[in-house]
Amino acid sequence: MDIKGKLIIIGGAVDKGSFTETDFDKNVANNLNFFETGILRRIINESKHKSDSRVEVITTASKIPREIGPEYVKALQYLGASNVDVLHIEKREMASDEDVLRRIKNADVLMFTGGDQLRLTSILGGTPLHEIILDKYVNEDFIYAGTSAGAAAASNNMIYQGSSSEALLKGEVKITSGLGLIDGVIIDTHFVQRGRIGRLFQAVVGNPKVLGIGLGEDTGLLIKNNKEMEAIGSGLVILVDGREIKDTNLTQVELGQPISINHLVTHVMSMNDTFDLNTYKMHIRDSQYAADLGPAVD
């Protein structure tokens, strides 16, 4: 199936500057690392009408929606987006409201904030709003952008709980259904900073067909046609490929016991690297083995 929409998933803790500072404009160079690495700018540039695209910031996952929503609006407006607003969807019945659905239908970009991904899926899952999002993603020039919880919830399978320090003890990682925009992957966020690689290891060993995606903070993936992934932002994307696992004790140990895994393949992506979900081939843009590199200079 040809997917017309785009997915931009972000690891969280977005460094968008603090617009509560009275001297923000005087300190743009210090505050705009997130802009410099291009994630928010990329969202605007990839959208249907660029700076004129209709952007709705959805704060459902957040515990502080009245604070975080306006911050995203200011950040996007600072980059030139001229048609941005916030949708506070806090109850399931709101996801069937005609005015809310109209706004979702008219949106070129939906930006899902961080927070609790289980809150996001339990409120939106199976609602008319959810169905509109899935339809727009398949059939329209539309962007689903999500940071932290908004990113984790984008796939069919979703990690919603699990201790980082005990992630490789059987049963510590909890998985449920996400919003279902993309299949064959499972996404974890705040990945490098919170040491969550063990969570992906357990998620992947349980079903090696699923590719684990670990997003560092201030890091994202732009996914086109549900197969072409490009790393964007300042940090790292870790991919965990379980297809070549040779052995594990997963089914032999009791709950709470350590898991062993033999031959788990990982990849590390940084900005502008690409990965094809059909072929599982990665391309490092600045490879030291690139054929067109000139001779070394002493």
C-alpha cells in the first residue's frame, strides 16, 4: 500500500528554548539548539503548505497541557508557522465532538506532545478522531508528529511501562497496542539518556520480527511511505534487529529472572543517515568508506 502521509517521531525533551524568558530573542543562539538541528523546521518544511500549513498541537498525553501547548505554539510560530493552535482532548467523548473532528480533518500536521502514552491511547483509541487520523495518514499529504509519548504511541505495538535498570528481567517490560500508524516496529523514547536499551532488547526477543527503534532526546526519525527512515536532530537513533537471534532462554526462565540473548544485531544512526524498512539496509551519509572520498592528507 502506498502511504501518502509522513511520520515524524521524536525522542523527547525537545530543546525548543524557553519562551517564558523575557530576553528570549537576545539569547536565540543559546536557546535554539532544537531549531538548529532542524526537527521543528523539518516538520514545517515537510508539511503540505509549509509555513501556511494548519498545525494542531494535541496535549492529551500531558499532565500539564495548559502549559506545554502554548510553548509548542510559540516555538512553531517563531519558525514562521502562521496557522497553529492547540487542541486539549482530555476525555473520550471529546474525541467524538463535531468541532474537534472538523479541526482534525482540516489539519495538515498533528503534533502530539509528551506525557503518558497509555493516557493517549486510552483516550483516543477506537474513537472517530482516531479513525480520521488513520485515514488521513494513508490517503493525504499529512504529517503525524509525536514527541516522547506521542512517538511511542505511533506504532501498532507500544511500550508503556518498564524499569530501565531491570528491563532484562523477564516480565519487566509492559507492551500494549498503540495507535497503529506503522506496523513492524516498536518505539522507545528518551532512549540514550535514560538507559532504556534493555527495554527494547526484551521487546524484540519476544517477537524478533519487530524492529526496535530507540530515539535519543532531541533526535527523531522522518518516515516516508512507512519504509524510508531518515535520522534528524542532534542525537542518536538505536535500531535493534532480532531477526538473526540464534538462541535465548526467554521461555525457560521464571518471571523476574534475567534473559539471555545470543546474536542480537544493533545499528546506530545519526543525523541524515537512512534505513530502509523493506530491505533492512542502512546508509551512513558520511561513511568513512565512501567511494568518492579523496585521498587522506597528512
